[in-house]
Amino acid sequence: MAITKQVVIDQITITERGIILYREATKIIEDGVELTKTYHRSSLTPGQDLTGQPAQVVAICNTVWTAEVIAAYQAMQEANRLPEGE
């Protein structure tokens, strides 16, 4: 009777603004039979620090987040920022 825990990234989505959404599935398996599965979702915005992120997510971020994508995202954030005092 062997019980193992397996964590896999089972879903990665890229939005039109360059935001990366990914889902980790944690599976508990006994003798080849999946007993439970839970999910944890995370998101990363263009230009965000990738320290500690899964390697496959970092690879996608490094491909998608061109200088143009990062600049466009930052410009959108600045345009949507409320003026002080509001």
C-alpha cells in the first residue's frame, strides 16, 4: 500500500493583456488510484518578479512578456489609477 502526493500544473492560461493564470492540482494517490484532488490557482502580471514560480510557468512568462507587453500593461495600470484623494 503506497500513498503518494503529486503536485502538477494542469492548466495555464494567457489573457489578452499578458496576465498568466495557472492552476496547480495536488493529487493523493494510493496504489495507482487517485483518492483526492485539490486545486490552487495563481496569477502573474506582466513584469512581476518570478522568483519561486514553477519552471514551466517562468518559461511561458519569459516568452509572452515582451518589452511591448510589459509596457502596455503598465500603461493600462497607470491609465486606470484613480487620482489622489478620490
